[in-house]
Amino acid sequence: MGKLKNEEIADLYHDALALILPSVYEGFGIPIAESLFTGTPVITSPFSALPEAAGPGGILVDPSHHEALADCMKQMFIPEIWQKLSDEGSMYVHTHFTAQATAAQLNGLYQKLKDY
């Protein structure tokens, strides 16, 4: 698809049933947070910082277990499961990864460092 504008990326997340990011290593997982901000649940791996990025809006699965990954993908077609993940994931990112939440966390860290 080439380079996409931010609006186009947001539309893709919004139109998707789920973001599937079965990575074995990621620095943080910005696509996970982006997906959850649009209300789209995530299937990702339990490695690196991905569980923290996904929070309760994601299903964690070892990407080397292909059948388990396929089972997680099938769960996205169950409306109750999808809705629960969407709601919890959206609430999670809106309380943990907004600019205000990040600033508050950094300020807390700076205050702790100041005491050393």
C-alpha cells in the first residue's frame, strides 16, 4: 500500500476486525495502541512490551503455536468476545496512553528522580 497518511491508517484500523501482530520482538507496539484507540481489538504475542501495550484489549498467544493463533482469530467472530475486548482496550488506552497520561507518568518519574 505504500506510505499512508495518518487518516488512512486510522481508517484501516477502524475497518478491521482485529489487529494481528504476532511478533516475537517489538520495541513497544505503537500499532497496538493505535488499533485500540479505534476500538479494534488486538491479537499479539506475550513477548517484549506487547502485553503492556495491549492490556485487556488484546489476546496474547505464542506466535509459534499456529493452531492457537488461528483459534484466537476465530474468537474475533464471536460478538461478545469482540465487544468486551474492544470496550476494555479502548478504556485502557484512553487512561494509559493519552498525552495527558504520559505527561503525568513522566512527571511522577521526574519527581522520584528529584529525590535522589
